[in-house]
Amino acid sequence: METRRVFQDYQALVVATGFHLERLREMLEGMGFGRVQTTDQDKQAPFLIKQHKPHLVVVTRNLPVFSGMQLLIAARKEEQTSRVPFLILGDKADLKSDGLAEKARKEGLADLVAEPITGESLAQAVVALLEPGIDRNREQAYALKDQAQEAFKAGNHAEAEMQFQGSLEAYDGDVECWLGLAAALNSQEKHEEAEQAYFKALERDNGSLKAFLGLAELYEKQDENELAVDVLRQALTIAQSLEIQGSSKARIHFYLGEFELRLKRLSAAEEAFKEAIGYDPENAGLRSEIGDSYAEHGHFKESEKHYEAALIMDPDMAHTFNRLGMAYRKQGKYDRALSLYERARIRHPEDEHLLFNMARTYYEIGDITQSAQLLNEALSFDPEFKMARLLLSKIQQKQTTVALDTE
């Protein structure tokens, strides 16, 4: 399907009724338009065109009150909308000499595409209509950005850096490209340059949560945890002012809690995690991640309640079963750990990590026979499971020693 990369920055308005409405929206989104607004209220269309000044209006010929041509003529009379491109859907008869298509073209930046339309025929008409106004530098920049992102995914970070730089030389207003450059620099330990790239992203979009989170990660790598906390607090202020959705706020509070744990400020971390849960209370994954954060810093009692809450919401989370069992074991709650693992084993009978954690619990309480049996079972599912093999070897040495001592 013919399209242009810059369409990701474009807003389109569809004015149609019935099946045309959803069909046209899907076709334009398939072409890569960043935002597609729709309305079946043609009386509101002039107001919407004037308010949003879209990069493209697609309108069916016959509407309840106005025709597509009437909307086009009305738009041309207003200075703010005189240059908004229009594409009218008509039929083959409209393509005849002095037909509707010719009348539309006379209004400037307008054309007609005949029914029945397909995604390809609409795309060709849209590209032909918008092509003269496309920013060539921006189109080239986005092509280079695509190449840079592919290079980054492939692990070629130096190449990605060069291509992101080339993209920004062609067009330096793309926040996503600055973020990509920052990530490429950060991955190469070019911390000062990465910081400047994040700042450039924030100059272009001071509400970019990705830029704030990237800076926090950058400062974390340099053991500047206080700076990371300050950046995350700035992100929360921005999120509040922009009325960012709850799940995004939850994620920022979660990161804030993690950094507070690194700084050994347990009460501040608990408050941040509490805020995160408040913004996304039904997210089992979030509760499990909070449990992980506590566990990784040795706070197993605190991790326990979050793992338990996650399992109530989603009883099939194998990772959470494992981590909760570890939290029990670290606190010496061996019976609870084994009871939990038995529950988990019913749901995940071939989970080698679950079997290993059960084996380790039995090992710690002195039942090395049961431990060895479980380790052998784990290795049957994953013969390369190094930790299981090491523990099994340790048990076998013990058993050999005991056998020699009894002779």
C-alpha cells in the first residue's frame, strides 16, 4: 500500500455515515496516519475542521444535511481552513468532464475518488493529493530513523547512533529520534552525550515521560540515585498537569519506589508503591514487580504481601509462585513455601524453576533425597539448567561421603 512516513504526524478527519465511517478510519490508520477522528454529524464538521485544521478531510458525497462538496466550499471560505486538503468519495459518473471531481479540483487541494474504493485506491488518491505539501527533509529523516531503529534492535548501537544523527540533521524536531539517539549513546556508555539528547527531547516535548524515565535510568547507571528520584518527581508533576492516564502514573511511582529502595529509604519506597497501586489497582503484574523490588533488596516480609495479592488477582503467574515461595523460604517459613509450590505444581507441572525452588527448600530442611529427585526432574525438562546441576552435584557428593562413612 502506498503511503508516506510523515503521515504518522498527520491528523485526518472522516465525515461519513454507516459502514463508510469505520471502514475509512481503518484504511487511513492502515496508511499510518497518527490520528484519525471520525464524525457522522455533518453539521458539526465545519466546526471540527476549523478547530483541528486536519491535514486531510475525507468526506462521502451525500450526507444527511450537507454534501461533501458543500463542506469543501464552506471550508474554502474560511481563512483558517482554506488550505485544508479534501478528498470526496463519489462514483464513476463524477469523473466525467465538468463532473463533481473537476469541480472539487477547481477549489484547490481537493480531489474525488470513485467508489468502490479499496485500501490501495484510497492510498493512491491520498498520496497524490498530499504529495506536493510533504516535507522532503522530514520524510528522509523518518527513513533514516527507521534504519536506525532496526540497527539498534540488532545490537549495532554505533551504527544506530550514526543513523539517528543523520535523521536529526535532516529534521531535528522528532522527539522519538532524540530518544533513540539517547538510548544508543547510553548503551555505549556515552553518558554526557546521552543526557544532552534526553534534554533535547524534553525541549521538543516537555511532557515526554519516556525522556524523564530515560534520564532516570541514565543517572541510575552512574549511581546518581538522588538525581534519578528528582527526575521522576518532575515526571510526576508533568503527568499530573497533563492529566496522564493512571497506568502511566503508576509506572512512574513504581520506578520512584525502586530508587527509594536503592537509597535505603523504606518508608518513602512504601509510599511510592502505595501510590502506584492506587493508580492501577487491578494490575497483577505491577504487584508482582513490587514484590520483586522488595525481594531484590532483601525485604522478604514486605515482598510477601505483594506476591500474595498478585496471585489472588492472577492465580496462574508462575514467576510469582516462585518468588513468593522464595520469600517464604528466606524467612524460614518452609512449610508455607512447600505448600505453595505444591499448589503451583498443579498449574505448572513442567516448570523447571519451580521444581528447583522446591528442591532447594527440601535441601535446606535436610531432605536431600527428595531434593535430588526434584532436581533430576527439573533437569529432564532443561538439561542445561546450571544451578540445578550444581546443587545436584553437591547432594551427590554428600551422599557419597555419607556412604563412605558408614562402611
